[in-house]
Amino acid sequence: MTTTIDVSELIVSIYRETLHDETLGANSDFFEAGGDSLTAFQITARLQATLDIEVPVALVFAYPSPADLAEVVAADF
């Protein structure tokens, strides 16, 4: 049985847990939600562990919303 992962939903979930804010959505901004370098590393570590792909921390800074980050990550997944 093959499981399809919705990368955008996964990233929203990781943002919510890491930034401790259940109101965050796909278009929420990492920086406006209180994100910093430590939380960026936590987000990329969770993505790497879940998807088994390398996710450079710089991507969180370059693509600060879950929707934008998902597009880039999904291209590699």
C-alpha cells in the first residue's frame, strides 16, 4: 500500500508544532510567527527525518511560508 504525503499539510503541521501556534496556515510567514534560526533548523530536521531528503535550512529563510516551502521541497520529493 502506497501512502501519499501532502507536503504542504506536513509543513503546516511542523510549523504549528515547532512555533507552538495552532492557528498557522499554509500562507503564514515564518518570521511573523516568531521563527528564528533555531526553529528553522528544527523544521528542516523534521522534514528530513519524515521525507528522507536533504532540506537546507536556507530554504526556510528563502521560502518562509509553508506553501512556498512545500513547492520547493515537493520538487525534490
